[in-house]
Amino acid sequence: MTTTSTPGQTTRIGILTSGGDAQGMNAAVRAVVRTAISNGARVFAIYEGFQGMVDGGAGIRELGWEDVGSILHKGGTLIGTFRSKDFRTWQGRRAAARNLLAHGIDRLVVIGGDGSLSGLDQFRADWPELLAELVASGELAQEVADAHPALMFAGLVGSIDNDLVGTDATIGADTALHRILEAIDALSSTAASHQRSFVVEVMGRHCGYLALMAAVAGGCDFAIIPEFPPAEGWEDRMCGALKRAREGGRRDTMVVVAEGARDRAGEPITSGYVRDVLEDRLGEDTRVTILGHVQRGGSPSAYDRWASTWLGYEAALEVLAATPGSVGPVIGFQGNRVVRVPLVEAVARTREVPELIRSGDYQQAMAHRGGAFQEMGAIFTELVDPTQEEVTPSSRRIAIIHAGGLAPGMNTAARDAVRLGLRRGHTMLGIRDGFPGLRDGQVDELGWAAVEDWLSSAGAELGVRRAMPTTEDLYPISRALEDHRVDGLLVIGGWNAYQAAHLLHRERERYPALRIPILCVPASIDNNLPGTELSIGADTALNIVTQAIDRLKVSGAAAKRAFVVETMGRYCGFLALASGLAGGAERVYLHEEGITLAELQADVEWLRQSFGAGRKLFLAVRNEAANPLYTTDFIARVLEEEGRGLYDVRQAVLGHVQQGGAPTPADRLLAARLVSKALHVLGEQLAAGRDDGGYVGLVQSRIEQSPLEHLNDDMDLKHRRPRHQWWMALRPVLRAVGDNPA
Ligand code: ADP
């Protein structure tokens, strides 16, 4: 058979998912398809991973805009995945090349793990020779081979293990953590009731990411990960640590074991063995829970939807811009920045990890996982140990206060601060009810056990008030700080918390009691704080909004319906834009861009046309402060009136439910990193006798600090948000995937 197909004018892209499935793959596929179509290209799904190319026929089918509608919220991968043995063979890849070219495809987006990516690289390397062979055998016309001299590609990492070296987050890892934390939270309550022990086994053959992060976010007592096998005698040390935790006030014991855990002799450490140790040596009633494939299941988290959508968008642009000479990258994240890393190097470094473990170079194995992973390992060791360190020169009395609006994760941050602070030799105090409470002297000492239940609970046990201190409050506040001998203040909260800290800092010349370091930790669902890309609570709020959107969509499925959903955020559009991406919105309305009548009119016309052509559902997300006149109600009425009966319109103002959720894994982990850093800075300043204070934040992958004096430097004070907001980079992504050009 001779194929004479030529590519024609339209660029053609193939997309496939391969290896283990991961939640968020659908979001990436949808984004690749829609971005490519938005840019005038055609996309072909290759079903069942590489096998679809090997088989050809129905294994390769074009996808249209609507074919990838309503898949964002689904787990797994709709185009199937497979571990193809055939593709590992020359003959298999030969058939794959022939079948791809039958569709004029020489550009691929592959979403998979390191195995799939190395298969892709093999295919790229073989391509010219495969084509030469096909031409020689008469299966391919020379001019077709000439028109496609190279395979161009972009790789995305789909892996719940988060194991690719060089990127911070892989598609599916955040959702897997959601599943694990749901289980650990559920087990914790039953375990605490019976004072029982649980051993929880999570996935991760060579990578301890899920185990370590689950241990920190789940308040577990001990974690065994492949990168850092426990040294001989670990059973005694584990039992000793668990005993100390029980004596310190823990009512249950939770040990997390990665499925690939081994000891230093290379012998597997099974969850069953850990149970036996706990039962034999501690006499604990111990149960094992192996989470297994539950971790791969369920609806993707908000992060795995918006971030995978971004990756898919970038991958499509990458392959569209590729030329036969370009080397395809793996596209991933460093923090909240999209990065392109060389595929061969990323795969090679990923595969070094098991080697490093085998050779006993555990430090290097940990280092391969990146700074945040190592940082979390160190934080975990401190969090679980209730024994207080020797009092050092920096050991002082540190008070924790919340202010601003309520943010999920405030409790986690306060709990972690108490435990880390105690561990570092400080006395930890809790101030009740924000600055009014401080004014009234509501300050209590907090012990290790007092914060036992705070980790996963919604709300703020210490109480939170928006009220800023008034000038009259300053004297009683400084008296209260003096009375309780407060040496340092940890302010966990939102905009008003930061401004209050700034005020106290400025007034320190007049009130000597205010000459203490004050450190701010960002906690606000609005995500509008200085010096940080994300604040504690924003991810939880985002998940709540995304789930609400999912339900609204189901409710509207039976009718032709347009929804206008209003999110919180004050003047910051992060929640609106990110939930618009995660929920599959066609439009978002942000204060950053404003709303004009001309745009609304264009939207109405587009909507009418679109519903006329068969659309069933439309979703717009509007930030609460997007425009003072074009309110959610106004927009909904305009859409309804102008729709002339083609569709009906419902509005949903989500309101305070957005502040009410139990913190997500990402918010708990962020809280741990931020308070750990804030306490370090406090400790340093106390030891040095300084009172500069500061605020901490996530900047790319790192936790950074800035001095309080600079608090308002880069802020748009009128609109209470940073002048530069990194997430505005998502704006074109939503346009590309939300706005069908047809
Ligand atoms: P993951 O992508 O999740 O790491 P695997 O390691 O199972 O999963 O790889 C997925 C598929 O990628 C394999 O079934 C095979 O089809 C393909 N593949 C992996 N390595 C190679 C290789 N060296 N050559 C060709 N194909 C490969």
C-alpha cells in the first residue's frame, strides 16, 4: 500500500495519553485540542496511547471543539491509555510512523510518565530511518517522507507520583493528594476515637512525594519514603517517636508508607511489617489501609484542571511553532511558571533516582526531588516531635494572631506554628479574636496538644476579626503585649492583617512594646497579598467554587441554560479566572480588565448565535467587584432579555461558602512552609535583637521574605492587590479554550 497523503495547508497534531492514567489528563487534552483549533490547526486523538498509532484505523480520529466538551471534571483519560508492548519494537514504531503519516501528522503532544516520554524520544530518534524503510518498501511515497523530515513534539507529564525531575508538579499529583487526605482525615477521626494506630500505604514506587506530603498535610507521625530509607534500628526509633507523640497528646498514630519503601539493605518495608512492629513493640491495635487505585480516581482537583489546561495550551503552541530542526521539550511547572525542560535530560535525571537510592546516596536522591521536597522533609521531622529543643538565645514568647477575612487553612497555619515554635524552643501564645482581642488582653499559652485537632478543620479556632487597630487601641495593645511579655508576633491573615502589622510597626517609636519583630503570613481566599503568588485558603476556595460549578452544570444539563456565577476576591480576579478555567467557563469578567457595554453586547450576540447553533450550556464567572454597575444581576438580566427565549439564565452568587471549607492539601502544605519560614525569620531577628519584621510568601518555588517597610511598595492600594499578578498569564489560556472560533 502506498500512502500519498500530504499534509495540505492545515497543520495537523496528534495527541495521546500513555502509561498510568492521571486526573487532569482530560483537561490537558481539551486544552490542546481547543488551542490548536483556535489557531487554525486540526487535532487527531490517538486512542489507547501509542497502541493507537501502531494499530491505525479507528485508533486515530479527529477531534472537534465539542468532542472535548464536558470532560474537564472527569477523572482518567477519555482517549484511553495503554502500556503498548508493540511500540517498544521497531516494527511497532514503523507501523506507527506509517499510520501517522496517513493522516499527515508529524507533530505530537504526548501526556505520560517518564516511560512514555522516553518512548517518544525513541520514536523521534528513529523517525528518519523508519521513513526511509517505509519508502524503500513502497509503503510511503518519497514526497510524503520529504514533507515530514522530523517528528516534532511536546511532552507533558501525567503522573500521580510527581516524580519527574525538573518540574515541580505533574498532572494528577494534586488530585491524588486530595484522595489520600480524604482517607487520612477520615481514618484520623475513627483512629482518635479508639486510640488506634493506622498504617496507610500510598503509591510511589521510587518517589516519596505523595507519602511525605500526605504525612505533613495529614498530621501523620512517621513517614517511610524510598528516597530516604530508614537506617538500621529504625523500628525502635519509630516506636520511640510514636510514644513521645502519644505522651505529647496525640490520640491516634498514623504512619504513611510509600509502596516502594525499602530499608538500607534494599529490602522492602511493607505496610504489614510496620503494623506488626507497632503491635509487637507498642501493643497498639493497628490497622493497615492500602489506598491503591483510589488515588488515581475521582474528579480532578481545581489545580489539576487549571494547571493542566495551561500546560495543554502551552504544548499546543509549542508544537504549532515547532520546525523540523527544533528539539521538543517537556513542558512543566517551576512554581507557578511554565517551564520547558529538555526531555532526554529530565528522563535521565528521573531515572537516576532509583540508582542513587541503590548506591546509598540518599542526600542526592532527595536533592533530585527539589528544594521544596527537602524543605518539607525537614519541616515534617520538626512537626512530629513534641520534645522541646533546648532554650536557645532566640527562644522567646511568640504570639499568633489572625486578622482580615476568614481563610481556610488559618487553623493549619496556627497549629503548625505552635508545633514548630515549641520545637524551636519558643513559648507559643494564641491571641483570641484578632486585634480587638489583643486590645482586651485575650492571650493564652498554647501547648502541643491544644492544637491537635486544628490541622484539617475549617474556620479559625483562635477567632478572626477584620477590625484594624484604631489609634485609641494602640496603647491597650502595647500594654497587652507587655503584660504577656510578647517578644514576637506572627500575624496570619489577609489585607487588614498586613495593614495592621504595618501600622504597629510604624508606631514602634512611640510605643516601646511594639519594638518587636512582626511577621505576616498570607491567608486570604482573595489571593491579593504582597510578596506571594498564593495565599493560604485560595486553593480551598477555588476547589469549592469549582465543585459548585460542576453541580450547577449538572443542574442545567436538561435545559438550554446560561449561568452567571459570582465569586469573591474583592478586586482580585484570581478566584474568578482560575475557577473559570477549572470549571470550563466561556467567559470571565474581572476588575483587572473591567467590563464594557461593547463587550457585553458582543457576548450577547455570540451567545445567541451559539445557542442557535445547538449550544446547551454557557458559563460566565464574574469577580464580585468586576464592575460596580454591570453587576452579576445586570449581566444575567441582559443575557436573558437579549436571548429572546433561546435559552434561560440563572445566576449564582456563591458568597461565604467560599470561606468555609476544610483546607485542601495544597493549602495545608503552603501553610506549613510559610509559617516555618516566618518562625525562622522571627527567630533570627530575635536573636539579633532586631525588630524589622517582615512578610513571607511563595515566589516561584521558594518561600521568600520581605521587610515590612516595603509592604505597600508594589501594591495597587486603591484596589488592594499587587500591581503585577502572575496569574494574569492565564487570561489568554481561557480565551483560547473558552471561545469557540467557529
Ligand atoms: P509511564 O509513561 O507512566 O512511565 P510506562 O513506563 O509503562 O509508563 O511507559 C508507557 C509506554 O511507553 C510503554 O508501554 C511503551 O509503549 C512506551 N515506552 C516506554 N519506554 C519505551 C521505549 N524505550 N521505547 C519505546 N516505547 C517505550
